[in-house]
Amino acid sequence: MTVIDANRMHEIELRYPDYFKRSFRQRFGGLMIVIATLLYGVYATWFFDLPKLLAEAHWERVGLYLSQWVSYDVQPEFRIGDTGITVKYPRFSPLGDNPHPDWVVNNPDGSVSVSVSGESRTVTVSKTEAVVTAHGITVPVELSGGAPKVVGPVPSWMTVYDDNVLADLGFAGDVSISADRVKIRKRFLGWANFVFDTQSPFFDKPAGEVLSLIVSGPELKPGQSNLSLAFDNIWYNSAWQHGDVWTKLFQTIVMAFLGTLLGALAAFPLAFLAARNITPNRLLNQVLKRSFDFLRSVDMLIWALFLTRAFGPGPLAGSGAIFLTETGTLGKLYSEGLENIDNKPREGIKSTGASTMLTHRYGIIPQIVPVFVSQTLYQWESNVRGATIIGAVGAGGIGLKLWESMRTNANWENVAYMVLLILMVVFLFDMASNALRHRLMGTKSH
């Protein structure tokens, strides 16, 4: 074992002072960051009153909304009168104008049985009572006497009001029972009438029959081929509005492209004037850089609100908002890129007596083009997402249509459809943008 004496230890300390004489920040900096983070977390918890928010949050709505994204419901209403029980479906029912589903059965004794979810969740309606079977028990509800009355103990999944009894059957649906009517909500997985709506002659036909009609069937509409008719029925589907949705999606893409392109075209020459090493005019440099800061510090959404008031709702306001934001963002990025170029090629070309334009063309442009194009592509990809958001304030595109569907609080399957389209477009643009950037920068994409 080697023994180090005091002189040797002192010599080592002098040789490596960074290890033996560390400052307070070096010794305790990491610990102080951890403590500061914990204190900030405690402060944020108190400031936002997180325990109260979590306790009062309506967590049940999460499951409800998510179920509506991937399902649809049918709501038959059974009216009890002197002549018997009549069933009525809402206008624009997913089942069509005159539905006769096999899960609604008219019994010989005049009652009606409804299978909400197989045999485990059923409702039988007669003139005097409604019998609900769910969660392994059967609960009769008397309908005579002016108000519904539950016979026996009330289960936890059933709520009794003064003039109404509500039975929650889970994802399968629910039942609302009044003295003179029973309304049932039956839920199905999937998106109803996604291809053909109830007004189409192809509605509710098997896929094989539809293909047969399109290929060799007689004309369903005189003067128009069945293929053309099928395309029109899909494009102008009244429930899903495919044509309008896809048109608005394309509008959003064009809006993002146009705004980014115009912003890049405006920022490119301004960046040369803002770069200190290209244009040695401090006043002009500062004015342009502060202008870039102003344009990008005002959020794209705020620009969209201003321009919507000026030009009215539509994609022009959206493109203008993206243009102003990108002029500021790309102007700053371009000018900083120019200030970090290697000046040797530029000085070499300048020493030959070349003009300023030629010096820029051969001494600067080859260095900055890959970086500028890469930054512009990234901003374009980001603006496809941003164009969706500003559309919600009237700037046009699919964002406005998405907001309209969310505002009704009833068309969550349409919301899911548009969200999936937006995700698909963003994913494709992200892949294309990454591939182009890696190709320009000469690196391999993973």
C-alpha cells in the first residue's frame, strides 16, 4: 500500500485545484436544484389548490367522452297510451327513417322487450310497469299513479327523482323511466353510417351487394352511373360530411404552407440586413431584430384574432397570422445563422474584387442554405399543427370545423374522426420533413 505524505498531498492539491478546492456552487449546486424543484412543486400545489381540483374533478366524464369517441347510440322512446305502447325514434336516427331493429321485440301480451346488452341487460315495458334487468338483479318500476315507483330496494345503479327514474347500465346505455314513457339509450361500438348515410340508396346494404351494384347493377339514379352515385353519397354524407372535412383539412395544409413560404421569403432578405457581420449598421441591426422579437412574441392565435376582425373569417386571416409569426421566427433564426458563418470563404471571394452580390452568392449562400431549409421545413411542420388551433378562432380550415363539433357536445365521434385525420397529416408531414432535413444536412435518419 502506497503512503502519501503531507508534502505530496499538498502538491496534488495544487496540481488539481478543481477537485480539492471546489466552490460552494460546485459542491452543493445539484442539491440546491433538487431542493428548489421540490419547493416549487409545493408552492405550485398550494397556488393552484391541486388537492381541491383533483377532489372536485368530474373524472366520470373522461370515460363518457372517450366512449362517445368510439361508439354511437340509438334512443328509442316508448310512449304508453290508452291504445297501447308506441315506439318513436329521434329524427335523423342512425337506423334510418322507419327502423325495426331485431333487439326490440313486441310480445303477444302487448308489452315490448328491449335487449340493451344481450340477455344480461334488458328492459320490458308494459302499460303498468317497466322491468329493468341489469347487474344480476331484476327491478320492477310501477308506472301507474302519476309517478314511477321502484318496487323493493333501490339498487346503487338506479337513481330515483320526483317524476323520473334513471337506470345506469354502464357502457351499454341507460334507461329513463317516466309515468307515460320509457326512453332507452343503447350504445354500439363503431361509427354509424360512416360510408353511406340513411338517405343513400346504398344504406344498410352488405358490402358485397354494394360492390355488385357498382360493378354491374342497374342504374339507381337515371343518367348517373352507380359508381358516380356511390362517390357522391360518400363525399356528401350528411352525418360525417367527408367532402367538407377533407376540403377543410386541405385548406389547413395550404394555409400552413402559404404562411410559412411567405414568412421565409420575407425573412430571408431582412436577415441579411439584421446580421451584424453582413450589414455593419448597428441601428438597422437593432431595429430589425427588435421587429423580429415583436412579431414572434405576439402569439399566432392573437394575430389570427386581429386579422379575422380585419379580413373576416377564412383562410386568408390564418395565412396572414402564420406569415407574421414566421417572419419574426425565421428572421431571428436566419440572422443568427448568418452571424455564425465562417467568414474565410466570404473574405476570399471578396479579395478577388467580386461584387457584394457575388460575395453573398458564393461566400455565404452555400453555407446557410442547408440550415435555412432545415429550419424552414421544421417551422412548416409545426405550422400544420398551429393552423389547426388558429382555425378554431375563425381563421378557417379544419380547426373551425373541429371546434363546431366539440361545441355541440354531442358529436364526439366526428371529433375523433377529425383528430385522427389531423394526427395522420402531422405524422406524414413530420416524416417527410425529417427525411428532407436529414438529406439536406447529410445525416442519416433513424
